Amino acid sequence: MAGSGMPGTDVLIVGAGPVGLTLACDLVRRGVDCRVVERETTPNRASKAKTVQPRTLEVLDDLGAVDHVVRHGVADLPVRLHEPSGGVVEQPSITARARDSFHTPYPDPLWIGQFDVEHALRERLYELGGAVEWGVTALDLVQDEDGATVSLRTPQGDSAVRARYVVAADGGKSAVRQLIGVPLEGETNEEQRWYIGDVTAGGLDRTRMHVWPSDGGMLILTPLPHSDLWQIQTPADPATQPATLTREFYQRLVDERAGAGAVTLTSADWLSVYRVNVRMAEDYRKGRVLLAGDAAHVHSPAGGQGMNTGIQDAYNLGWKLAAVTRGASPVLLDSYGAERIPVARKVLALSTEKIDRTTEQATGDVASLSATLGEITDDATTTGLAVRYGSAGYRAPNVTGLHGSALGSDLFDLLRGPQWNLIAFDSDDPALPALATPDHLHVHRITSAGRARGGDDIVDSQGEFQRIYAPRPGELVLVRPDGYLAART
């Protein structure tokens, strides 16, 4: 960006929610010069998304941001269905534990407010030397062959920044997406609206999600861990939606749907209405601008996919952007949309199906509603572990019981970091160590117990690597920086 006459950066990330922060952490740890700007003046304190899925936990682990989330999240949150008669029906959690065959160290989805996920990522970004610029709005964007010039409104006044690439991570109403003229194709269901908010309420068991079916629609109160907050959700009637949302209005809804006196709301911090949108961009890239998260696709929250899909967008994009800024062909960036757009299409279809079924049963009896809630997640699609990219393969599963490495006893301990990883099984090739480069490629020799020779060999002491990967002697397994299998030969 030399000679542009204005401050320059390799990547400008617009939006400091979970998606923008994930991308920033990934780029900064790779040594990529980037700026993160956010139109809000302070960090988000609204719960918004409240479930972190297993694949996302793997991503946060690799980025070094998982500890806070694990400490503050809750894995098992049973459901208490309240019958109109006053009785209750106890149900298991609506989240689905990943099956053992996925071989993940994080099989349980965690209930946690989005603000806690953002906190973990933001603190990790600071540790890595990055920062968020608050109160900064993108006003205009002009592209050319070498980059983009973005006009910004900051607390210090208007300015401009020159960036080789710009990433729109600024949500469903993305200003950047609008500036480059990319629409979100799809539909909005004007009749399917939900009230949502963060409230406090006394007298409820915080070890449970509470659900009341009613003629006006079901009422859901979900406790947010390590706080006194509850997230409230209930269907909204467009004909009676007030111009201003207040605690008093939400209290009337609670009284109508749970019964007068059943729950008293003592405060309300964030109140909102969301309309069910099923929309996505046809392409995630236009020249030097890329879209990620809600800026690229929006859908219902059924199945707990929104934040998770966006974080995984950013994780797919990060290593590719870093490679291109260091000289790789820009064609690599086309693989981002090619891999992530089919995932979004599937998520949109499944989340729409799930919210439609849930809405249909919102006024039904306890038995019907119970059955519907039990089907809202599954151990494959919603966990994110079964995603396969056409240009690569499935994610590399974890393996335990590896001995001889100073890094740890799990395969994920070896793979953690921004590099590519080459695993050689029972290989005597003396040239393999010479392939390794500290910043780009790590080489790991894994041997069966009977062939262990010491040195830099890592022993598959329990045979788990052989059972999971079924390698042939001498086989090489190449794992991409985002943990997906790239090649076996």
C-alpha cells in the first residue's frame, strides 16, 4: 500500500462481533497486518446467540480462546415444560452431544451468551497484539485492481484507509455489503416474528430452560450462565407489536403466556424483535471485498447455527487471506465461497424447516411441543463436525494416546497453530524432516508401537491413530491450517 498517501493495512475487518474477532485473531497470529473497526462505541452486552457447537469449540481451541468459554458455558441444560394445569414435564436438553465417532475433545455444545464468546475472542486478540477500534463506521468504499479505499467516520473525525482486502463482518444489515451492491437473496417471513431480550426474574430454577406452551405462542426463558440474566423468547404478533419495547410490555406477554404471577420480570437490559429471514449472498467475494457471517447469510436461530456458521466462515477464510497477502494466487480466495456457500445453503434449509415446525407447535399441547423441541438439533449437522468441503475432505478427527511428543498426547496438540501439518505413518523416508519449516509446515512421524525407535517419532501407543485413520505403512496425511484433510498419499 506504499505511496497511497493514506494509512494502509493488508486487511480491514469491518465488525467486531464473533466473526470479525475470529478472523482478526487468526490473521494477527499469522503476522498479517489488519485493522478491526466496529460501529458500536462499546463491546456488546446482549446475549443474542447462546449456543457454541463442538466444531466451533475446536476452532476456539486452535485460536487459544476456548478456556473462558468452557469455564463459563453449561453443557447440560434440561428443559422444564410447564403445563397450563400447573404441572411440569422434565425433558433432556435440546442440544445434541456429538457421537463418539467424530472423535472431538468437545462433544457437548455449550450454553453461553454471545457476549462471553466475544469477550474470549477479544481478550485473545489483545494478547496477540491486536485491537478493536470502537465507534468507527464505514461510509464509502472504492475498489481498484490493487485494493480498496474505505472512508471511515471515527470519534476523531472522518478519515480514509487503504486496504489490500476488506472483510464485511458487520452483520445482516452490513454497510459494507450495501456499499459494494451485493444483495442478500431470499425471503423475509413478515408474519414470523419473535420477541427476544435479556431480563432478570426471580423464583425460577436456573439449572433448567423453562418453556410454557400457550394459545398466544410458547414462552421460553433460558438462563445465561455466570449471570443473573435470562434470555426470553416468544412469538410476536405483527398486529399488536408496539413501537417501543419495554419491560412492562414483556411482563404482560409473560402473564398472558405463563399465567399471571408465574414469573415476575425485575429488569430488562436488551429487548428486540427479530423477523425470520432466509437470505444469503450468491457470492462471498466481489473483487477485494469478502463477506462473512450474517453479512453473507441470515436465517432463523433454530438449531443454534448463526454465530457458529459465521465463526467457521472466518476460520476458513483466515489462512487463505494470509496466504494471499504473502504472495499466493488470489484465486485461492475463490475457494472460500466455493466451500462455505454450500454449507450456508444447507443451514438455511434446515433452520427454516426447524423454525417452521417449532412455530407450528408453539400453541400446541405439551406432548407435541416436547417432541418438536427434541428434534431441533442433531449430533451431525448442528454440531458442525460433519461438514465436508468438495475441494478437500472432512475435518481431521482427534486422536489420543500419542506418546513421545513434547506438545501433548493428542493429535490436536500437534495440529494446533497456523501451520499446515504433514503426518507420516510408519515411514522410514529420511527426507521428511527437511520438508518442515517453522512457520509453514510441521512434519510429524507417527509410528505403531512395534516400530518405535525413539528420536522424533511419536508412538501410537494405543493404536487409536491406526483405528481412526486406517493408514497404510509409509502413508502421508496432509492437514490444512483449518484442520481439514487436504491429501493422503
